[in-house]
Amino acid sequence: MTAISTIAASIPIVETERLVLRGHRTEDFADCFTLWTDPDVTRFIGGKPSTQEEVWGRLLRYVGHWAMLGFGYWVITEKDTGRFVGEVGFADFRREIDPSLDGMPEIGWVIAPACQGKGYATEAAQAAIRWGEKHFGPVRTACIIAPENGASIRVAERCGYREFRRTTYKGNPTVMFVRDNAKS
């Protein structure tokens, strides 16, 4: 068993009516690579398809979050078919952004193009938020979204995030959203 598989086995599994959120495994690399090299996926996230090296680093970063911080990203799969849907979770990326996100878990989601338009992003993000409310307690969480990414903004709003500030990140216009978690 690889180190990634060992850590993945300790990551909580979250289920919804249609989805399973589980830890990344080494064998997820091909699906992750397909996802992160798709220009439609990366258009609003970094602006360019990722390289193999960048995708591998992303996968290791996700697993590292769980190992070091007790939270991170999950792979999203369809419950009935096991098909890879995308990724969702919380992170501490230590972004150089103003205002700072320090101390706020940052949620994010990305859905494969073939699975978009089915409500999966909202369903997965809401499940992650419920998990986060139990794990983090009553803390503020945040997300950042490109202002042109209307679909992702709608997901954020459906999940209770509200626009907090317009800023820039890596030279690109960015909208920062925040959500105050309910009391545990």
C-alpha cells in the first residue's frame, strides 16, 4: 500500500443521495489529469491547462492537507456508477491575496465537463460544508471565484456564500465570498 493509499484510507467518506466524496488515491491520477488538462475546466482556474507535473503536485497537496491539517479535498464519484465527477474540499493554500484568507478554510470545487449541469457541484459543496461545520465549528469559510465564472458563483450563493470583496489574485480579477458556519 502506498503512502497516498494509507492516508486516503483515513480520510472521511461523505455520501449524498447521488454522490460519494472520498480521499484521492494514486489510481485517480488519470481522471485528475484529464480534468485539469481540459481548457474548459481551467479557463477560470489558472487560465491554462495543467501539466502532468502540476496535476501530480495538486494530488499530493490534497493528500498532504489531510495528513497535516485534518482536512482537504475529496474525489467526487457518482454513487451508482463510481464514475469520476470532480473534486471538492477545503484547503489552506496560504494565498498571497488581499484581504488575507489566513485562518479561514477555503472551499473549492471543480466538476468534469461531462458531469456539469446536473447539480453535482452544489450537492458536493453542500456535503463538504456540512462536514466542515462539524469539523471546524462556527468559523468563517471562504472561496474565491473569477467574476466571469457565473456557474461557480451560483453554486457559492446556493451554498450560503455571499460576496465579501472584489480583489485580484495573481493579477486577475477575483471575487472573494465568505460564509459564516452555523453554531455546532
